[in-house]
Amino acid sequence: MKREAVRNSFRDRQHALEFDLRATRSDIRARLSSLLIEALELKGRERVLDLATGTGRFAQPVCRQLKEGKVVGVDEALAMLGLAREKAQSEPLPSYLQTAGVAQALPFRDSTFDCGFVAFSLHHFGRPSVMMEEAHRVLREGGKFVVLDPVVHKVRDPVDQSLIDFINTVFRRSHGKDFQFYCSEEIRELFTRGKFQITQADLYSASFDQVGMDGIPTGRHWLEIAEGLDGKSGAMRERFKESYFQFQKRGDGFHVKGSFNYAIVCGERS
Ligand SMILES: C[S@@+](CC[C@H](N)C(=O)[O-])C[C@H]1O[C@@H](n2cnc3c(N)ncnc32)[C@H](O)[C@@H]1O
């Protein structure tokens, strides 16, 4: 049975609520949040930019590392920002501020921040190089910027290219035409072209062997891709299994076994 693509909008409150609930349940996200904090190397007094902060899922643990500093979250979706504020009522985070704004034209003065990060969002930006220029502008000289994002495998041949095109096409049905996954090499290039000196470039591989996609970020879209490959070539189906995961129908659900890679790239602003 083919799943219907659902149009997701972070501007929609229901979608924001569902996103936040799924994010809470993900061990992979929890592990990545620790790695992000390590990469930022905070001393405790920094002004930190959380670009595309969403519901503040990464801002919360970063705030807890600060003694006197601030985390300033910016996001274009008011529904996501609103939910972050609601959560702050039951669990106040005095060092977390937020504002509406777009990644490609940040509403801050030059050199406002000591460091910054963008988590799970690069693949949503239509013009990531413009976002990097903006990150460069609003960070002070020597300030660190960390990109944490799920990555696809580097294209080696036409089968890889067709597979990545298909993956992006499925995600675009729900997330719009700007959606695009990058490989870790492309993320590193963004830093270099954006006049950042790369200080760390790690790949975290999260493996899974389970029934259903619970806890796997964007899991239901990946299942849609796996099912959609039925109509594609055998070479594409095999490459998908080698590169991402194998799946077998079991009862009402799927057993999935494989791994996804997440890039954590950190650069220092020149
Ligand atoms: C998958 S969510 C990630 C949120 C948060 N960083 C996290 O990991 O929990 C992607 C976020 O990017 C935001 N976003 C997408 N495009 C944006 C843009 N051009 N400018 C600002 N925010 C954007 C969305 O509104 C959404 O909140």
C-alpha cells in the first residue's frame, strides 16, 4: 500500500506539535545534541546564534551550558517559535531569546554573536551559500559556526544520482521545492566558500535495526522512499539498501535495518 504524501509546513501548529513530539523521542537526536555541544566548546558567557531554532530543541541543552550568556534563536515559522515559548512557561529558560526571521537575511547587526549553529535545517534552505554569508556577517571574527545535518552519500555514478534525485523529489512533495540533502563534502565546500576555516568535520553514523521508524529523524519520509522504489530499477533498489537501509514487511509495519549519516562540520570565521 502506497502512503499518501502529506504537505508539511512548520508554519502549521499541528505540524509543529508533531515535530516536537517526535524530536523528544529520538535517541539519535539526543546523541547529536551532545556532539553539537562538544563542537561548540562553550565557556559559559557566549552569545550563541541558533539559526532555524524551531521549537528550541537544540537551544535547550545549549542554554544549560551557559552561566551568563544567551542563546538567540531565529526561525521563519511562527508556529515553531510559539511552541518554544509555550514550553518555556513550564520549564523556564532565562538565557533563551528568540525572534522571527529568515536565514538568508538575518535580523541582526554585524558581529553580534560569539558562535552559532544550524541543526537539522540546512536541507530546507533554498540558498545555503547566502545563509553562510549571513552567518559570517553576524559572527565576530574568530567565532565558531557549526552545521549539523543529515547527509546523503556522495554521488559516484548515475545510479547514485538517480537515487538522490528520487530521495529529494519525495521530500519535496512534503517540504517544498527548496528541500535538498547534501553530502558532507558539499557542506565542507559551503564553509570554505563562505570564508570559514574548517576546524572539525565529523560524520556520525546512527545505525538501527527495528520495527517501524520511531526515533529515526524524518523516518516516515524514508519509508515512503523505500516503498516508492518498487517502481524503479533493480540497481536503484540495491543501491538504496547498501547505502541507507533494508526493509521487510512485518505484520502491519516494516522491519528496517541500516544507518543514516549526520555531518557535524565546524568552522572559524575569518
Ligand atoms: C526540521 S526543523 C529543525 C528545527 C531545530 N533546529 C531542531 O533541530 O529541532 C527546520 C526548521 O527550519 C526552519 N526554516 C526553514 N527554512 C528557513 C529559513 N529560510 N529561514 C529560517 N528558518 C527556516 C523551519 O521553520 C523549521 O523550524
